[in-house]
Amino acid sequence: MYIKSQMEYRGAFWLDRLAQIVSYGAVLLGMWILLQKFDLLGGWNWPELALLFSFQLLAYALGASASFTQLRDLEDLVRLGTLDALLTKPINTWAYLIFSGLNIGYAGHIILAIPVLVWALLAAQVQWSLFTAMFFAASLISAMLVTGAVITMIGATAMIWVRSNHLFSIFFGFWELTRYPLNIFPGGIQAVMLTIVPLGYISAVPVAVLLDKPVPLLGDFAWLAALLAGPVLTLIAIAHWRYAMSRYQGAGG
């Protein structure tokens, strides 16, 4: 029913998706223009950067479609006291929020990302093997989990601080950096993107492994880190959610 409500005005829905495609397409075009001038960016050529961009966009869209809108709105639920009513329902609160708000608005991201990803995989001449194919699929799932886990932790913080949406500004600031190779950033930013704000695992690390490129700080363990990042951050997000729920005091304080 929620999806039907989003599709009620189909013309407006698809115009919004077209706007998304044009917006992200402009970013991709800007990267292409940059590469026409400099040929390489941190040792990455145009097809490799297109692969990085499309992998990031697809992983984010799949992860955020099941988490971002719902967890962004959690702040209002806490502030207005609406969350108290959800706590009385005979279902896990997180599950209720997630499954009552699947956002198909990310269709534009996916429509753009998939053809670019397919072209880039061919143009970048990835050396395919059974391990590479399995790694590609598993790392994409892991990247989706990283996205959902970080968004969950940001949203859950509202149950402690009441206000948490300002943290999404920080999230998207670092998220935009994941369109580019890690090695072009100073060491401090590299360390932050692999630890405190671990968004480097959404695209930079797994795509570098696919292309057999060195990954700063992780070295030969980059492939393992790319696969474990999603499950590990999911467990951390579960623990943080439970902690935030235990600290929640309700609308009455």
C-alpha cells in the first residue's frame, strides 16, 4: 500500500526519477570532462572511475531505499512522541519502520547505475574468475549493509539526543568523497573513511580490489575487509539500536 501511494501520481514520480538521472549524470559527465584533461586521477582512468561511481551509486541506492527515509523521519517520531505508539506494537520497532517505508524513489539511481556499471566492467577489463565474480556479488551486498548500518546508527541516535538529522550532513559529505579513489586524499581522511566514518567500504575498497589496485592502510587485507565491513557494521548497528532504545525516555521524559 505504501508503494502504491508513492505511485499514485506516476507522471510526477517519473519526472522526479528523470531529475535524479540528470543530476547524477551531470556528476558523471563532470568526471569524464576532468579525465579528458588529465587522463588519470590517482592512477585511475575513465572506465575505472565510472566503475567506482556506478558501484557506489548502486550500493547506496539498494541500501538507502530500505533505510534512509525511515531513519531520517525517526527524529520527528521521537520529538513528537509518535514513537511511543510504535513501541506498543507486537513487532520489532526497527522492522516496523523499515518495512512500512520502502522507498522506491531510488529507482532513478538504479536505472542510471546498472548500465554504467555493465559498460564500466567491460571497458575496465576486469580479470574475471570464479573468485572475482563471487567477490563482486558479496562485496555489493556488504556495501549495501554498510549503507544501511551507518544510516541506522545515525537515525537511532535521535532516541538519545532527540536531534540527529544533522549527522546526515556529515554522512553525505563523506559519501560524496567515495566517488573517488581513496589514494587521492590525505592520510587522515583515508583513515577516517576506513574507521570512524567507514564509507570507504561502500565503493573505494571493493572496486580497488576488483581492479587489482593497492588500497591505502589495508594492503593485502583489503578484499577481506570489504567483505567483512557490512556484516560487522550491521552487528554494531544492532548493538547501537538496542543501546539507544534503552536510553529512550519517551515523550514524557
